[in-house]
Amino acid sequence: APVPIPDLTSCVVPPIELPDDIKNIDPPISCCPPFSSDIIDFKFPTFNKLRVRPAAQLVNDDYFAKYNKALELMRALPDDDPRSFYQQANIHCAYCVGGYTQKGYDVELQVHNSWLFLPFHRWYLYFYERILGSLINDPTFAIPFWNWDAPDGMQIPSIFTNPNSSLYDPRRNPTHQPPTIVDLNYNKANDNPATNPSAEEQIKINLTWMHKQMISNSKTPRQFLGSPYRGGDTPFKGAGSLENIPHTPIHIWTGDPRQPHGEDMGHFWAAGRDPLFYAHHANVDRMWSVWKTLGKKRKDFTDPDWLESEFLFYDENKNLVKVKVKDSANDRKLGYVYQDVDIPWIKYKS
Ligand code: C2O
């Protein structure tokens, strides 16, 4: 059976996968959204032209000002408004740290480590983007992507590093600020400034990883998207290549080691609190679209349990919307594409 929507009436407080030291604090951490029993079915948006999500390192000042404004407005909404930045961040906490059970089954709902990873995050970004656009009355607004798969994008994009902007988050690793090159297969234990590779070497290592994860290690939908996870299943069936590397290491590389769990980016419960999260995931999402152009068996699943799996999100009008995995498969139908930039790892041989 497909994975059903979460049961909002039994949202768990605190979520079951919170780390122990913050699980028993008082008052407990809650990631539950405002309640509504009115659920509407998703309808594809109508639009005149596709929104183009730009590479974050290439945007101009006008674009930055616009995103800054939109996020400022989102941060200013009251915490109980489902469009607020607080609630947007909590979506990740609820779906990813055991805040929800699958409706009709008494099992945890978890969108990581399975074939739900890419579709869930695509929907998440879709609503985040629509809400931002509606707050600035600009339905053409498109979020930026962190172009970490190409050399000129392999550092934290500068639009996110101005402490006076709404795109900033103080909880990031201070030693990983620009121009430090991101390590796509980051491992905390080996992070030693004395022995870390040079920037030039790191770029080559990264391109090799991209080639491996996008091409050699992902010849089938299961290898790329992740293992089947169905209605009633316990979670953690197995992540796809992209989720494993570079997705997760980039989270940990970005998060602040001075925080107990590498918050914000370094732990699922807090990752959505960093605006950089949405740019990181936009590139993850872009990689899904790119992968499908790489040929042979690199196509989406056709299993109805994947296609018919469902999630709930609040939209820009505060309506609670039920979406299906199958309606996420084509980004163009959702009204957006990614800026066309060079993809240097396709032919990259180390
Ligand atoms: Cu839901 Cu990057 O994780």
C-alpha cells in the first residue's frame, strides 16, 4: 500500500526521534502544525511562464533584495500561522524526527532513507516558494539553488552570509565560511585544517563524488531514489545514492559544531531553521531532474505504492493540501525549472 498522509490528530509531542538531551525538556519541543480537519486536494498551478530557480552564486542585488524581503515577511508572521518561517521549519521536524504516524497505521512516518526522500522535499520547497511569492505579491518568485556540484558553487553562497539579512543563520560552522570549499563527503572525524585537502584538490574530489553518485552508483530508480517504503512499514529502508552522498554530509558540514547536535543544518529536527536548507535542497531537487536526463534505466518508479503515496502541506492561502508523489515527478508541471548551468561532473574522470 502507498504511504498515507500523517494523522494530524495524533501528532507526537515531543517527536520520538529527538535526541535524548532535548527530548525531556519542559515545556517539550513540539513540531506539530496548527490543526485543520479541512483537507483539499492539490491542483496543478496555472501560469504563463515557468519560474526559473537561479544558481545562488549568480543572482543580482535585486534578486537578493526580493528574497530578503520575502523571508523577512515570512519570519514576521505569528508562530501559529502555518506560513510562518517557524512553521515552515517545523515541517521538517514533524516529518523527519518522528512527529507523525501514518494515518491508519500505528507506525512512525519518516520521509528520509527511502524512496519518499526526493518527492517529499520537492513538495516542501514548492509550498515554501509559493508562500514567499505570495508574501511579496510576486507569483514568479523562485528560490535559489546552492550549486555545490560545480566549482563556482562549492562554498556557502554569499547571499546567505550577511548577518544583517533574513537569509542568515548564526548557527553554522564558523570554519566553513567562504571561501572554504565544501566537502561533499564530509566526515567530522577527519576535519583537520592541517591535513585537509587544498581547495583545488577538494574540487576534484567533489567532482569525482558527483560522477560516482549521479552516474555509476545510480543506474536504477532504487539506487538513486531509495528503497521502497510502503504504508504500514517501519522506516529506514535504505537511502538512495544522492541522499547518502552528498546530501547528508553537506548538512553536517554546514551545521554548527558548537551546538549539541550540529544545529541548525546538522540535525533533522532543526535543519529547516536555516534558510540555506532550502537552497541546499533545491540543488538536491535539481539533481533529481538532471538524473532523469542521463539515460538508460534512470527513470522514476512506476510502482503504484510510490506514485500514490501522500503528504500534507499548508499552502500560501493557509489551506491544508493533500499531495501525491506522482504529481511531483515533473517539475515543469509545478511551474518551475532550474537555471541552465554547466554540469561539470557528467564527463568527469578523476
Ligand atoms: Cu529532510 Cu536534507 O533533509
